Amino acid sequence: MRISGLDIFRGFAILLMITFHLSFDLDNFNIVDFDVRRGEFWKYFRYLIVSIFVFSAGISLILANKEEINFFKVKRRVIVLSFASLLVSIGSYTQFPNTWIYFGILHFFLFASIVGLLFLRFPKTSLFLGIFIILGYAFSIINMHWLFDILKTPLHLPTKNTEDLATIFPWFGVFLLGMAFGNFGLHTVIFNNRFFNSPSRANRVLSYLGKNSLVIYLIHQPILFSIFLTAQYFGFI
């Protein structure tokens, strides 16, 4: 079941993500000083982007398995996300060997797409557990630091920073809230709104971006990076 409003919502996140990575590249190539890596604004800007993506994914998991688990779609999604996650890790390692991506947003989606199946028929559990995870993380009650400490040496993980990190806590909490939202049918209240169903050009563009979010995620940064590298090589920057 596909809802155009959800595609538009996800497309808006894609637009924000491209803006974020364009700003990152401008900063990385010393064209402007945005301080994307450490700036408070950019930290919360990223939180907004990830929240939209993760919340939308939780709703989508419910819609894709409304009546029963669609194992064909689940298997295909796991294979695609596994390949895409590996591609991101390898690609980031070639460019940033000291801060490569070992558990970015795609790795998280792979985890959530599998574990989330356990909560398909338990909307109240999804709601309360999601809230607990988010609040527990916010008040430093739960985190994944212990697992990182165990794995960082044998897996040679970056010890300080990584180019992208989407930890299980708190983001699985946001994912569970999205699942609860979809299970209770609350998504229809928002996405049946006139704003999301307007046949405007902007909505058509956002819908296209939302429908092709994975492909755009994978190719947009290499394209932007290549443009900046080419401009640097020819002395334009």
C-alpha cells in the first residue's frame, strides 16, 4: 500500500539531506566555513532529517505488511539494504579511512527492517517501548557505548568520529513510534490532508524524490563529491 503523502514527506527529507551534504562538501573543500562536523545547528538539522526518514520507515513497514508479513518484500529489502550498506562502508573507507561509516542510516534500516517485524502486531508495545527508548537515551539511562567498546578493537572501528552514525538507541525508538503511528492509522490524519494531496509541481517533485529515496541517497553524494573534486583539479576552487 503506497501513500503519496508519505512519499512527499520522505521527499522533503531527501531535499534536506542533499542540502546537508552540499553544505558538508562546501565546508570540506574549504569554500565556506559552515563547521558542519561540529556546529550545533548542523547537529540538530541532521537530527531532523534522520527523524523524518526513520519515522517514515516505521510507518512504511506497517503499510507493507498490513495483513500479513510479505516475506518476498522483506527478503528483497534485506538483500538491497545489505548490499547498499556494504557499498556505503566500502566507499566511505576509501575516502575517509579514519572515520569510515560502520553503522550509518542504511545499516540502521537493515536492523530495524528485521527486528521491527517482531512488533508488527503490537502497536501499544511499539508506542510505549519507543517512548521509553527515546527518553532513556535522552536521560543517559540507555546507550550502545558498551557494545562499541567490545567491537571497536576486533573490527577496527573509528575510535573518535565516523562520517555517519545512526545508533540503535534512540533511533529504534523513533522507528517504533512510526510503527505505532501506522498501526493506529494516525498517518491517514496527516497524509490525507489537502496539503499532501495537492497536485502541485512541488509535490510531484517531492513525491518522485520520496519514491526513489534509496537510489538518490546512494548516488547524490558521490556525484556532488565528484563535481567538487573536478572543480578542485581544474583550479576552480
